Amino acid sequence: MAAERRLPGLEAQKRQVGLDRPLRAGEKWYLLENHWYKQWKAYVESGDQNSSSFPGRINNAELFEDLESYRLKDRLVEHEEYVLVPEEVWDKLVNWYGIEHDQPAIERKVVDLPSMQKVEVYPVELYLCQHNDMDNPVMAQFSRMDMIDAVLKEARRQFSVPAEDETRLWLKNSDGSCERIRNVQMTVLDACLSSGQVVIMETRSKDGTWPSSRPHIMKNSIEDEELYRGQPGVCGLTNLGNTCFMNSALQCLSNVPPLTEYFLNNCYLDELNFSNPLGMKGEIAEAYADLIKQMWSGHHRSIVPRMFKTKVGHFASQFLGYQQHDSQELLSFLLDGLHEDLNRVKKKEYIELKDAAGRPDEEVAEEAWRNHKRRNNSIIVDIFHGLFKSTLVCPECGKISVTFDPFCYLSAPLPVSKERVMEVFFVYMDPCKKPEQHRLIVPKAGKVLDLCRALSKHTEVPAERMMVADVFSHRFYKIYQMEESLSCILDRDDIFIYEVSVSTLEDSVTADAVVLPVYLRERTPNRDYSDTYYGVVLFGHPLLVSVPRDQLSWDALYQLLLHRLSRYVSQPNSDEEDDQSEEEEDLYNKRPNGLSEGEEEEEEEEEETTAEGSTSQDPSSETEENPSDASLGEEGAGAKGRHNPNPSSCHPSQAHRTPSSSPSPPTANQAKRKCCLPQKRRKLLFTLQAVNSNGTSDRLAGQDESSTVSFNSQPYIAMDWDSEMKKRYYNETEAEGYIKHDCMGYTLKKNPVRLQECIDLFTTVETLEEENPWYCPMCKRHQLATKKLDLWSLPEILIIHLKRFSYTKFSREKLDTLVEFPIQDLDFSDFIIKPQKDTDPMLYKYDLIAVSNHFGGLRDGHYTTFARNKDSGTWHYFDDSSVSAVSKAQIESKAAYVLFYQRQDKICHPTLHAAPVSTASSRNEDDCGACCGSNSGEQASRDFMDVD
């Protein structure tokens, strides 16, 4: 096979295909479908050029939205759905294996982004339009490194604007407002332009005026905003394109009273640290201050955080572009960035960490906090930092190490269910029964056998008579063994479970039957196909068919498959048989399925046929004489009676038979006699061919004629259909039909958990992972020690991150467990191990002030915020630029992701008539301390509780 195609040796291919090399700006890289790449990798690593894992032509179909426009699917994930290969590797792979007909190469360029180089998989798609024709935009693609001037030139070209005419650009925001793009020498990246945005080109009139400096469609609402007077802080944030994660984190921080007062009172100006090598030259702090001042001015219903997004991307390359990110990750970056930009310590001294060495906890904790403040002293530390005790115990020598470490937020794990729900399709051996879709509850840490046992309870088919396969693109991507872990099966995989006649727990070498994977292929009109790719297209669902070893012939397999497909494959009637021409007869006699070849010999040997249906001639000698007449058998051997493989034989009564009473096809002896009798020969509906595991190449191609099919190597069989025969006799609608079992209505009930349970898990003893051992100073080597975290002291603002995203070696999932958290009076007194005083009860009680929500799954989703306004005490729901009032009853949900609590003794309860926020210039330093401190006795008498 490989020799005919003149492929390099497998070792040579491995040497010539390398992906691990640095990117170079401007060069071309290509997207390659990941399943094909993994198939190729398995092929070259097999060391056998005739291996069944031969990948066939490159097929990127799964990466496109459709095969007409060849538009790339949105949100493809590298290393899951595609890999990137450099131009020289792509050219070699195409030269060796070819590419599916008509499929274009997916070429992308490497762009030089700030602090990194990256392949630009998704160019920016902008909609260009003219100011006087907004209803007919034109889509154009741009690199993020293109200048805005390139966008202007493309717009002028698209709309045929004369060279002498002067033009300018406007950007239309998602909320309908527009802003002028003044600097055309900045890049698309720096301008924060994202796919889907509308860019409007305006042309100067002949009289020298612009048609409208503020047309109603472009009305930059400055005048309206100056007149608008709303509640300060109740201000939306425009989504710039997948920036809801940023908006959610910003709304939460904006509603942290002491931090917002700090910026509104200009306290940050005296604490900006421009020399901190770990900081960002004060730029993040200044950008955040500008944002807070706009949000709390009371003059905006919604603002566009474009400049802030630009600053974040400049200092944190992971947030460049407009991919979806995690609000907690941005929150962590922002708190750290603000801390370093506002660190009051200008020069950090070196401090050697000391172990507790048996000293009292109070002494060690006080020393740890003092050392922390000597290097880290900022408003962020004042408000958000707490201290926990870490205890490590060596499992070998018993050494106990105690340290006290600061934290900025708690990442609390959720109780993880030990079960999972899996959806599968079950395929009966009885051809009259349609496949069934089942929803099964299985152990999360179980094996494939556990999946079969769960299905057995629904079908009454023994688990050992099932085979599990991952079906992808009409072929078997993988056939699982019973002892394999269920963790390697992803929720998005299409899992088919087949009933077979042999026990899958037995040794397949000594079993009485062979299980054959069978593909359905349609031979397409001969176009520009290579010599080894026969112009076939896979279709339908593949089959796993068990065939007894003592029934060996191609014609028996033909009858068996005709029987298995009888529900949706009809046979030619007598009139159609009479119409068969002599040309078809000749073609029929040449088909390599053993139905007509050697017919005279079969008639002479008919008397020698045994009762079991096999001839006296040794099957292996037949195979040697004719390589296409490989030794095969049939399913259902030994069953009594005959079964007509026509669809009409599938009566309702048969559809409800148990698996042990499944109807059987004609025996091999009966099938052979049928060919020898002097009767009209039936038309051949399909031919059979041994193929590789991918179904793309004939397995015997290029081999010696004396070779035989090895059953020990899991041969794959293809049923090749002529297009006309498939159209006439194959019922595609019936073939794709299936039944939903009653269990599809079942759901795995998830009981809600209390927030306190998550904190309990956080403080539970755990054993370190192998990837992160602890170096024991006594043993002088790394150990998998036990670790326990305890809370020593808590900050004024306590951030609790619920770890909803679970990652393992084989799977990733989002936990949508409902966590019940209190709006008021969250009591931590039971979790604090620091000795408590009777006068400190308020130091451990917290009230909720904000929640960052995440809706959706792992790959996509949407972030929103619930937050309590510090001035009015009312709760609001922030969904990007949309803001609405809500009641406390609406806050708790399965979407809650990051919780913000404020200690009760620090809460400034709003007065009934909250005074408008004064300008920053009218505030003084004393105001800053007063607003952030607790209420005075006089003020307390005028306070009232939260208003829903």
C-alpha cells in the first residue's frame, strides 16, 4: 500500500514532521484536523507501513461550518479539534497523503503581538458601511497587526470613493452609540476592534462640511449624558466582544465600598508606585481609577471600557484579543496588578522564611504577617488579605512543618458527585429492532464494563455480550476494552454499544466467533483520486458483526450483512432481476465477493458439501487460490430455521423478541446452494472489501496474492455500494432512525450544598499530588506529605471562589451544583482557629455585597453580576450594558461563581436620602478615612437595613 504511493519510510516521516519550533512573524501555518493528525501519528509510530491505522487523505471537514462557504467554525480549541503545522510540514503531508477533493487549505499567518508571537487563527471580521447607507454593510477581514489606515483604505476601495475626497471613520458600539476613530496609525489590536463590529466611513461634502458631525445614528450621547442624572454606580459596561468576563469582575470590584471610596477620594494619587519592577508603572491603577470615576459619576447609563481592556491586554498577554476568559482569573490579575501599582513599599527587602519549630502559633502568625507587610503594603492588602495556617506532615519520618501564609481569596472546592450521566446508542443483533438511545448513570471512576452493566439492566442483554465503540465520521474512532476507564470517554463523544453473540470477556483468539467491524461506503464517480484512494465516501452507522469461525466464505458474509440491514435495505424484485443485462452479468461475475466465482467447481463439489455447510476443501487452501475469497463466517450459525432478509419479514412480534431468540439468516450451506441452483441470479447490492481501520484504503492492496486475512489483527470490512444501487435499495431515513428509551427522561438529581460545606472541604486534610511533592528537611528528599489548611484571620472583604471548573487528565467539566450561601450573617467563627475573644463576635460575621455569575459550559458561557450599591443599599443585576433592579430572592442560583462578602463591622449602611456623590476635588484625605471606617453613633440612629 505505502510502496505504491511511494511514501517515505515511517521513521523518515517522523523526522520530517516537527511541530515544536518557534513561531516567526509573517510566516504561514496551517490548521490540521486533530483526529486525522492523531491517526497519522499512530500510523507512523506503528512501524508498519501496511498498518491498519493508515490515515488516508487529509480531511478538515469537521473544522468547517459547512462545505459550501468553508467558513471556519467558531471557538475551535487547539489540540482538541485542530493542531497547527508550519508550511513546510503541511506541504509534505499534502504531497504524501493528498487532501479531500475541493477542500481548501486553512492558511493562517503568525502575528507579532506585544510580548508574544501567535498564529492568528481567527482574523478580525469587520462590517464596513457608509454613513448614508447603513443597511448594506460589507464584511472584510483584517489582521490584528493591520493599521486602522488599512481599514480606511479597504472601505474607500469597497465604496469606490475618489482619491481626492476626504474621509473619516466611526466605530459603532453594541449599545448603538458611536465614537470617532481618530488615530489611523494604531493597529486593529490597539484600537480594540473585534469581529462583528461595525465601522462607518463618512465622506466630507463638496461644500467642505461633514454631512453630520453628530448624525442621529451616530449621536455620541455626550450632551444627553451631561443632562442625565442617575444613581452613581448603577452603570453598565459595553461588551467589546467576549468581554463579559471582564465586565463581571469590574462590576464586583466597583461595588466593594472601601476600594471604590479609595479611588473616588483620589487616595491612590499619593500611592502610585512607578518604580516597582513587579508593577505596571501605575498604568493599571490609573486606568481602573478612570473607569471607577466614570461609573460613579451618575452621568452614564453605560460606558465603553475600551481603554481599560487595552491596558489589561498590554500587561497580560493571556487577555489579548477577544477570546472568552475566566472572571476569577482576571480578578486575580487585577487585584495583584493594583497591589503592585499601589504598593507603599518602594524597595522590597529580602526576608528569610522561618519554620515554626515548635513555637506558639500566635508568635509565628504575628511574625509571618509582619514580614508580609514589610514587602507588601497596599490598599489591596488592607482590604483583601487574610492569613491561613499550613500544616505539612511527612509520611515517613513524621516531621511536622507549620507556616502561616497570606491569601487574597479562598478557592473553595465543591463536593464532586461520584456518578456521571452518559448517553449511548445501543444496537441490537435483531435487525428488526431500531437502535435505542439510553441515558445511563455510571460511576465516574468506573470502567467500560460498568457502562455495559448499567445498559444491561435496561436491555436484558448480558454485559459480556456488548462491545463499546466511539463512532466518529461514519467510522470507529476507537473500540474500547472492558477494563478501560470511563474517564477517557468524553461527554461529547458519540458512543455506540453493540450486541454481539460472543462473550467479550473471553480471549478473542480462542473464541468461537470473530467480531468484524463493518463500514458502509459509496463509490463516487471517478474524479481526481489517487491510486490508493478509490473514490469512496463513508456513510451511515458502522456495524460490529460477530461471525462464527466454522462458517467461512464471502458469500455467507454477504447474506449475513443483507440480513443485518434488512430493516432498511430492500432486495431487487423479479422484474428488476429480468432487466439485468449481460453487461451487468459480466460485471457481476467479476465482483470479489465469491458469489459467482468458481461456480462450476461449486456445482461439481456440491455432493461433497457437509451437513454443517462447509466443503471438504480446506478453507485456507481456497484463500490461497483466490486472495479475495478470504475465510469468513456468519452470525447466527446453529440457529434453527431460515429467515427471509427482506424488510417485510420484520413483524412487530419479532421486534419484541429477546436477544436469544433473534431471527437468523440462511446458513452458509444454504447460501452456497442458492448460488448453485439453476435459478435467476439476484442482483448484487454491494461488494465486500477488507480495509484499514479508517475505511479509506483496501487492506490487501499491494500484498502478495497468497496472503490471507488475519483474524487476530481485527480485520475491518467495507460494504461498497454503487451510487445507483444505494439510491434504489437503501432507505437512508429508516437507517438513521432510532428510539428514545424511557431512561432518556431521567436526570441525575444534584442536591444543593451549603457554602459552609465547601469551606469544610477547603480545610480538609489532603495528600499532595505526585506532580507537587514536598521536600522534607529531615528525610532530605521529596515526599507526598499530607497537607491541611486552616483559617487564622480573615480580611475585611472576603472573596470566595467556588471551584466549578473541574479538570482531570481525561476530562473537563463544569459543576452546576447549587451552592446555598447566606445573603447576611455568614458566620466564620467555627472555622477560625485563632484564639477568639468574647468581644470579637463581629469580626467573623459577613454580609454579601456582590456575586459574579457564570452561565453555560466550559467552551462558552456568559458572565453577569449581582451587586449591592453602597449608597442606596439596593441590589442590581449587571448584564454588560444592561442594568436592572433585583430582589435578594433572585441572587442565589447555580450560576454563582465568585462571592464577595464584607465584614459586618465595616459596613456603612446607607441613609434614607443618600446624598449625591461629590466631585473628587471637593473631597479631602479625612473624608477617605471617614467613608471607609465604621459609622459613628449619631449616624447609626439614621441608618436603615438593606432595601430589596
